[in-house]
Amino acid sequence: MSAANNTVSAYAAPRQSWAGALWADKARLRRVLMFWGVGIFLLAAGAVYLVGGRYISADDAYVHANKLMVSTDVSGLVRGVNVHEGQQVKAGDVLFSLDPRPFQIALENAQANLASTVQDAESTRASYRSAVAQIAAQQAMARMNAQTYSRYEALAKQNAIAAMQVDTQHAAVLNSQAMTASLQQQAATLLAKLNGNPNLSAEKTPAYLKAKAAVDEAQRQLDHAVVHAPFAGIVGAVDSLQPGTLVISAMSAFTTTSAVGLIGDKFWISADMKETELTHIRNGAPVDIRIDTYPGCKWAGHVDTVAAGSDSSFSALPAENASGNWVKVVQRIPVRIAIDKSECARPLRAGMSAVVTIDTGKRRLTRLLEGI
């Protein structure tokens, strides 16, 4: 029995020794993994961090396009609407028109006034020439009366003529002089109407220029009674404008019942970027664009321009931190991104949400090295 126990003990001792060594190796391995593994992970994470940072993404981005409420600067009744909601139009296409009759009547009245002005100018020139001729005749009469008066004075000294005849002739002399002065004043007035030039054409007189300006204004209002698309795009907000609607020019910018909405066919992306992300963003940097409406599509573009001011600097009431108790807030700077091409032919709409990724071309390691 004793021999058997000795044999078992002799056999168990190596097993226990081997198990202890194995346990010690596992503990040592755990310590290695705990320290060195964490260190390797941190080194790998640091390496990934340093070689990263090249791309900057922003989801605060939206599709924009030229948009305008197209109206007119004249007032009148809508005669007809030539477009419908969602219609594609080209620049110069007619959107709607006003009743042209009031504007046509005003134009004809202005044209008649212009013709009357031409007649007045011709009449003024004729009257001036007549006044000049009357002045010459009156001056001749005045000279003759003066000579007669001189002869009467000589005869009166010889008592060969009655004193009443001398006085009558003297009155005739004074009357001739007064008539001459009056005619000269009338001629001066007529000459002033001719702008100092007796041969001035009717088209250069002030009255004609004023009447011509009235004709041009009446023609402009008649032309603006027909509203054209200023640029190509898609029509919107048409249903509120109907034939018979009174368009008031002073209110056309504040109501959809006096205008037709037009959204241009050229789109771009506007992204509000944090100011801390703009350090290495430059004009022309490539951009990947994804539209929330089309998750499977991707657009390519480039940075067109970075705004000169933040969103708050353009607000009506910009924030002011005049007191000492304030919190610094990271500002947002609008970045305009031009769209170059698309992987799929999907229509864009103004206001769609987008996610943009800008390639700065600068990794964090490069930035640190440049900083050093």
C-alpha cells in the first residue's frame, strides 16, 4: 500500500508542476496582452488619427438655385396666364400678361401730345419770324415819325404850323418806340422757347424732349404689361394668379397673387461649416455630395467660394458680447459648392438636404509637420 501511494505521488508531482507552469505562462501572457496590447492599440489608433483628417464632412447642407417671384412694375388686370405649375420655360418665354388697353390708350395720348409739341415748336418759330418782321416794320415807322417830328419842330419855330400838330407827332414818335420795344420783348420770349436758337429743330426743344419722355414711359409700361421669364427654369406658385386678378405694382413683391414663382435650372450646394474646419479648405477643393432624397446616388463637385462672413454677421440683429459674462460659440461660415457631375440622372430640387465631404488634401500628420 505504501509503495502504491509513493507511485501515485511520484506521478502527480510532475502533473502539478506542469499545470503550475502553464498557469504562470497564461498569467504572463495576460500581463503582456494587457500592457503591450493596449500600447499597440493606442499606437495604431494614433497612427490612424495622424494619417486621417483629410476629409471634412458636413450634413448642414442644402441644395440651392436661383429663385425669383417674377412680377411687373405696372398695375392692371391679368388678362391671361401662359404657364402652369412645374412647367419648364426658357428665358424670354411669356409667363402672364395684363390687359393692354389702358396702357395702349396712355401711349396714344402721349403720342398725340408729342405731335402737338412738334406743331407748337413750328408755330413758335413762325411766330418768331413774324415778330422779327414786325419789329423791322415798326422800326421803319418809328424812324419816319421821328423825321416828321423834326420837321414839325422846325416849322413850329417859324410859327408855320400849329402847336397841336407838333404834339400829335411827338405822341406818334413815342407810340412807335413803345410798339418797337413790345415787339422786341415778344420776340425775346419766343426765342427763349426756342432755346436761344431761331433755327432749332422741334426734336431739340425742351417741350419736345419732355413729351418724348412721356411717350417712352407709356411704351415701357405697355411692354411691361407682358411678363417674360428672366432666366430658364421651372415655374411654381402659379395657382394663386388667375385671369381677372388685379396686380398692384407696389404690392407685387409681397404677395403671390401678383407674381409667378420661377426656380432656375442651375443648382449648387450651400453648406454651413464650422469655422474650425475651414483651416485647409480652399477654392477648387473636390467635394463628394450625397442627397438625402437619393441615397444611392453621388454627385461630384468642388468648393466654389467661402463666404466673407459668418451667418450671424449677415443677420438683421447680430449677436453682441459687450458684457464680460458670455460663452464663446463656434461660428458657422457658408461654403458654396458647385455641382460638376452626377452618377445618376436624378432631378434636384431647391431645398433638398445634402451631405458633403470635402477633400482638403491635408492629413493631420502633414499639418503637424508644417506647423513644426
